[in-house]
Amino acid sequence: MIPKFPNFKKIEINDKKYIDQFVANQKPYSDFNFTSLWVWDTDNERRFSELNNNLVIYFTDYVSGEPFLSFFGSNKVVETAQELIIFAKKNNIQTTLRLIPEEVVSDLKKSDLFSVVEDQNNFDYIFSTSQLSVFRGVKYKAKRRMVNKFSILYPNVVFKYEKSINFVLRKHIIDLLQKWTVKKESNQKIEDLDFENEKKALLKILQMENKNLLIFTCFLGDNLIGFEIDEILQHKYAIAHFSKVNTLYSGVNDFLNMKLSQYLNNIGIEFCNWEQDLGIENLRKSKMSYCPVNFFKKYEVSLTY
């Protein structure tokens, strides 16, 4: 059952059906996707509730772990936002609601009660699988060049996809994440990303039974040099939960993205949500280089009094 606000229930693996009923016919915002909610709950602190027939989530920040409230729905949004902010203040949670989808804030913007601010760091990047499957046009010239160079240097690379993860593939993925982490820790500020938290989240998804997950891989012999874990959603969307490559192999990222986009496009998936950049400059630059066709905008909402 879904508890009524102000009661909450910790998010557990069997709660997917409850959360999905609120978001199934909406835009697939990454934060309210059940897989994302569950795997990034690395400290078992996230909870959910229902208020005015809206889904309420007690989130923990992806980087800092700080708790905050958000909600998804279109019913009595002014009353819902007010009640959540008052609850947050009474319970010493930050009083700014975060990750509020664009569709939700339309009524809040009309009210003088609220300050509504775009949160660009948490916009979801939306990409066209047909565009990424061919890298056609001037804007993708550099991508085409990198794919061609990679294909010449590594003609024996094997791209494939799996619908389940066995022990051997799991070990390959964890080993690649470790290599990626070591390199990132040596090249950028540690506070930019919580690598240990990401490892915990990845381990959770590797143990998750979800028939809609696809694991795309690039192997050179027995060496995994790139992978991405995607989830097939409704309405011709997919969402990319994790993606890592060994950057020693120049062009592998572009090659992997092109090949998996070809596969997704061939099975009728038109768009892929690459989630947010969290304000990390290098991540933003990388995602923008693939020319997103849209953003799912999110907002911070606070009371003006």
C-alpha cells in the first residue's frame, strides 16, 4: 500500500508497481523512474508517500546525501507544495522543494506564494536515437571522425547487448568502473563526484531483476572497454542509467553510443534520456557535444513568505 502523507514508506524493490502508477503516462523524468529511485538509494533513506493523489518522494541528494522533498502530479499542486514545505520546516529538512518537473510548476508560477527557479544542473538531457545512430551532418562531424578512427584502430572490437548479467560480465563491469574511477580521481576534484556512492548504485542495478534492462558492451578480446545499462520505457523512450568507457581507447565512447543508438532505434525507441549533469562542467560539455533534442526541465520551489 501507499502511505498517506505525512506518513512515509521506505522504497523497496517490490514498490515499483506503486510508484509506476503515478508516472506511467507522464514524461519519463529520470528522478521519478523507479530503477533510478531504488539504485541511488544507497543508504536506504529514500521514502515515498501520497498527498492529494500526487507522488511525494523523500529524496537524498545524489552527491551530498542531504534529504529534501519533491513531488510529481497535477492535483492541488499549490496546496501540496505548501503542505510539503511546512512539513519540511517542522522536521528540519531543507524547505526548498527540488526536482519539481516543469509540468507541475505551471500552476505554482501563477501564485504569489512561491518562488520558482530553474534548476539547470538537474535538467534531463533527451537525445534522438535516429540522430545518434548515424551522426549525420556538420554538428556531428567530430563524432563521425572519432568513430571512423576507432574502427580503423580496433577492427576486432565486438559490440553486443545482453538482457541479463552473469557473474563474469558483472566482474568485467565492476573492474572497468574501478579503472574509470582511479583515472577520474587523478584528474579532477574529488568533491565533484562521490565515486563510492556511484559504485554502490551500480552494484545494486547489477543485482536487480528487471526484464526491461539492456546491457550494451564493447569488448576487445576478453577486455571490456565500454558498457552502458539502459532501461526500455513506455512511449518510445529509454533511459541510460550507467555508462562507462576506458578512455585509453580513443573514440570508444562515440562508437558505443552510435551502436547502441542503432539498436534502440531499430526496436522502435525514438528518444533516450541521459539524465542530468549535476552541474559538473566536464559532464555537461560531454553531453552537449551529442546535441540533445530536448530537455526535461526541473525546478526548485520555495515559499515567498
